[in-house]
Amino acid sequence: MKHSQPGWYDRLFAAVYDPLLARTEKETLSLLRSRLLSGIRGRVLDIGAGTGSNLPFLDLPDTRTVFLDRSPFMLKKGLGKGLSRTGYPVLGSATALPFPDESFDSIVVTLVLCSVDDLPASLGEIRRTLKSEGTLFLMEHVLSDSPPLAAVQRLATPLWKHLAAGCHLDRTTDRSVKALFLEEESWRETLGGLPFHLGRYKKRI
């Protein structure tokens, strides 16, 4: 997610996002989302909700979700899938969340923090808007612990972030999250050769 106003590239990205990820979503990502979001409850914020990939796992009787994204084109796709059935869409940035302190019981961040302009600011906003007893649900690809693969990720990032809406392949998001949140559960998966970090976290009070 970026602060710049959505333009032609954002419209194109929204159009191709679902078709490009359809097979990966069906075979892998949806299974990871299902495991990660099991037990989610209360008032939920889905940051970088995009076209609604998390919707099937948030459409629950005891949840009400705010689907936030910077792209109106992505949210329009999500509305077509039924976002308004279980919540409502909000245009906004992860670096300046338009909500009061301690607004949410659960905050969901899946494949988003790789693309924000300011990772520390985004994590600070997540911490601010999450209730004291709330839970952060996280799924992000991260920098590998393997030096050769990490070197490839660093080399590829300057070009990749221009092709993939600001996505950085070399962020150590898992380490940054642990500085502000207490880990309840976490695990690693490998997808397309990249390490993915998944976990549930509580605020450090």
C-alpha cells in the first residue's frame, strides 16, 4: 500500500490480481488463511483487504469486519464478492489508520506489510488500534535465513517492487513484529521458494 493516489497501474493491478493468484490461492494460500484465522472474533480490521481473499474466513456470526485498502479498484472487486455482507469497505492507508485507539478485537494483515511505504509506522498504527487483549493475525513473506536466498531476494527487490505494487522481497517483517507484539503462536511455510511467516500476536503493554 502506498500514499500516492491510485492511477492506471492500480486499476490494472486490481484487474489481474485474482487471475494471477487463482491457482496459488486455491492450492495453498486459502489453506494457510484458514488455519491462521481460525478462532477470530469480534470487531475485525482487515488491512490491505484487496479483492477480499480473507472474506471466506471472516464471514462469521460473531465478527464484524472493516475491510481497508488504499485502492478503490481492489475494494470494488471485493464488493463484488460480498464484502458488504459481513462488514464494510474503507479507503485508507496502513501508515495512518483512520480509527480511534483500541478499536479492534482482531487485526488481520496478510501479504500487505511487504508493500507499505513505512513498516514501523504501519506496525505502530496496528498496535495503537488493537485492543489491549486483542490479537494480530499475520501472514507475510520474509527475508530468508539462508544467505544465498537472502542475497537473491535483496538483488531482486529493486525491480520486483516496481512490478508488484511496491512489494519488497527482503523485509524482516517477522523481526519487526516481535519488537512490538508478544508471540502466541507462529510457524513457517515455503511457497514459491520464499519463506512465509505466520502467527498470532498480542500487544506488548
